[in-house]
Amino acid sequence: MTKILFAASEAVPFIKTGGLADVVGSLPRYFDRERYDVRVILPKYLCMNAQWKEQLHFLCHFYVSLSWRKQYAGIFQAEFDGVTYYFVDNEFYFAGEHPYHHIHEDVEKFAYFSKAVLQALPYLDFCPDIIHCHDWQTGLIPVFLRTLFGSDRYYDNIRTVFSIHNLKFQGRWKLPAVMDITGLPRQIFTADKLESYGEANYLKGGCVYADAISTVSRTYAKEIMTPEGGEGLDGLMTYRESDLYGIPNGIDYEEYDPGTDPYLQSHFGIGDHVEKKAPNKAALQTRLQLPADAGVFLLGMVTRITDQKGFDLIAYILDELLAAERLQFVVVGTGEKRYEDMLRYFAGRYPDKMRVIVGYSEELAHQIYGSCDAFLMPSLFEPCGLSQLMSLRYGTVPIVRETGGLKDTVEAYDEYGGTGTGFSFANYNAHEMLGILRYAMQVYYNDRAAWNGIVERGMRQDFSWNASAREYEALYQKLCERV
């Protein structure tokens, strides 16, 4: 049996700040359990929900030498949905109200975590064939494995996969500080290894030392090899092209199921979405104190409120859109204050057309997916995106920019061929986005049969984790055969 250890900074249901947690918490359950033993290791954050902390049991402890520091590491274990989870305990590093803090604190915290993961393996009686590392927080695991642990025969046959969920976040900090924190030899802090534009770069280290690199969509794998999408690392990505794999994310089709979702007032499927989705729309309008109007075009967003998610485009055309069009627009999320204030302003100016909820609620997110007519994602870049997959599942037509995973998963509507699962625009341009929004509304209001066809084609798509898990299995097998 092939043994796989996922190493990550978050995973549902234990701790979540974004889509990384959904991936790490969902994907392990979809592997062939006759052939793969997939386990997960995470930090044991003090801010983790008490419900989950109570289910952990202590396994062992040891001490981690991090340069001149010597730190306690406790290992706890839990089982969830048939998957074994390990947790690294150290309250010096993992205390606080949030899992992430300032970068100068986090680079030391995750250097400690990366080394603790490797030191824990002999104590766990679980020597993985593959350690699958996720994002910059685990970037030093391949580095430590091939340098400080390189002389220990126990680790000889372990291979590493490094997954990039968002290349923008790289874990960069001052070279002397990272040298002092990690105790890594000075000769690896060079331009061909860990140094990047005068700083140490954890994500770059993971990409240099890992046996394979994966990212979360095929188009994004191509984009990160370009100056426009490479975030300063396009040269490295191009150099490692033969080891770079674009494997799309999926979603948990049991959690996101319009036929059983406990957050929805009315359950529905492909055959009855027209009549049975309508009560959800009415309930959402009531909850958000929008005028009850079954026929209005209800547009939703559940998102981080940042430039990356296209809010500079939205800011440019929102007044024009709300003043001229018959629609209701609902936005849920948190992010940059300037955009939060902008959204609040327009919600106040157009109280019958717009609501903004600054914050996050899992219940409200599901209700938006299960109630709206369309879902807007005009991202500047989007490594994969999960919200468009959820909206397709719930018959909420995605309107997206053609970038990264959005381009891979949403097929643009073709009125002549009667094909497509959503609407898309190519250039990062506010009025191009406004034009496609107006086109979508035109189809919604004037050709409901065509609109329902788009909905039903989208609902028939399969973006569950099954296909992605098979691709990861093939990658793991390929790496194991190199040993």
C-alpha cells in the first residue's frame, strides 16, 4: 500500500481561512483506500474550535532543534471521516486568535512546523512514500528533507509533491533572519535555490527541492510560466516544466448537494430546479430585506473583497449597473476596507437592489449558491476557484473572467450552438464585464428556455474530487517508481 502524508496549515473541519482548507480536508477521502493510506498533519492551533480539540488524543512528544532554538513538539491524533489526522502542538507558535499573524512571525512558525513534521515520522510509525506539501507554509519540508535530513537513511526513499494553491503568497522574508531561524546552510540561500529578489522565499524552496510540483488547474499551470502570471518565479516554473502538473481542484459533492443541503429551505435537482429553487430565492430576499420579486435577476458573490477578485472592475461600473438594470446584487465576504466601504455606500444608495454582508457565514454562503440566478467571479487571476464549481452544482449560472481555473471549468454560452454552462469575458476590463452581465440578463429575461438549458448543463458537470484523485494517484505512482 502506498503511504501519503498531506502536510498543510489548515483543513476542514478543524481550521479554515480559505479554499486550501476545503482541498486538504476533502481530497484525502477520495483516494482508493485499498491502494492508498492517506493521512494529514496540521498545526494544533489554540484557536481551533473546542468541539474538535476535545476529540484529539495525545500520542507522543519530542524536541525540535531549530537552529539554536530547542522547542517542544507534542503530537496529537484524531480520526475524521475515515482519515487519520495528526496535529503538532506547541503553544509558543500556535497560540493566538487566528492561525496566521505577521509574516515575520509566520516564517518562524512554519519553519518549526516543517521540521517537526519530518521529525515526527519515526514516532508515528508511519513512514510515507510521498509527503504532499501544500502552499508556502510547508515549502521548507522538501528543503529540510534534502539537506538537514539527507544523511539519515530513514528518509532516503521519501518523495515530495509541492502544491501551489496561489503563487501570489510565497512566504518571503529577510535572508539573515531566515538563515538564523532555519539553521539551513548558507550555500542554499542563493538565486538558484532559496533566494528571491534579495529575500528568502519558502515557496521557491519548495519548488526547487520537491520531486514534483502541482497546481490547481491546467490553465494556471501554463499561466505561472509567463511573466504576467509567474509572480517573479516564471523562470523557475519554466525550468521545472517537466515536473509541473496542473490537476484541477474539486468540491465535496456530499457537502454541496442541492438535493440534501440542510441550509436550504427547498431542495431541488436538475429535473425540478425551476419550481423548487424559487422558494430559496424568496427566503433569501426575505432574510436580506430585499423586495420580494420572483422574476428579478438575482446576482451573488461569496468572496474575499480584494483586487484579485475583480473589485476594481466592480467599483468602476457598479453605479451604472445598479442605476440602469433590473437586478438585485448580494455580496458576502471580507477584505480591503476601501472596497468594503464602497460596497456599503452603494448598498445604501440602492437599498432595493443591493446588500453587502461583511463577514462570512457558511449558512448564508450555501443559501446564496442555492438561491441566486447567477454568480459573479471577475477575477484578475484565479488559480482554480471553488465558488464557480459550487454555483454550477446549485444551478446558479457563473459569470467569470477567462483566467486560470475559471477558464477550465466554465464553458461560455453559445446561443447558436445551444452549448455552454455560463458566461465569460476575456480581457480585464470593466465595461467588457458589464457587457457580459447585460448579455446574461438579456438571456435570462428574454429566453428563459435557453437560460434553463445553461443551468441544467452546468448541473450535469462533474467537478467532484473523484477525477482529481485519480490524477494525483497517477502522479504518486510515477514518483514511487523513481525510487
